[in-house]
Amino acid sequence: MGKLDTSHLRRKTNKFYRYMGSLTTPPCTEDVVWTVLARARSISKEQVEALRAPLASHSKTNARPLQPLNGRTVELYKVKNGHHRQH
């Protein structure tokens, strides 16, 4: 999929977490960069369906159990003046 430009999205938070992980549905591909906003957001049912649409029928839900960190680190970033810094 490549790099996702989120600069046009409205943000009411300036903090996010980032870590290396894997997909949560088969084939559970590794080397995925996860970015998680520090503030929870909600989306519509239609948006959820759009996210699920390209998944195989057996992967429509996130049924993978919580995985141990296995040495990975979760990093906190703060956005200031349009630039993010790691903390």
C-alpha cells in the first residue's frame, strides 16, 4: 500500500504511538508499521465495511489473540508545528 499521507485529516490529538508488528488477519505478514492515535476515534458502519471489503471471507474479523511484545518497543510521538518527535 505504501506511505499514507494523513496531513489532510483533522486531528484533535498531537500524540500517537508507533511500533513494528504484523497484520492481524492471515497471512499475518510481518514488518507492518502500526500507528495508533493516543485519542480514540470512531468511524461509521460504512467505513468499517469499506475496510473489511478487500479481506478474504475467513478474515473479516480480527480474531487474532493479543501477541507478546517479543522485544519490540512501542514509541510515543508528539506533533509540534507540523513535525513529529519521538519521546
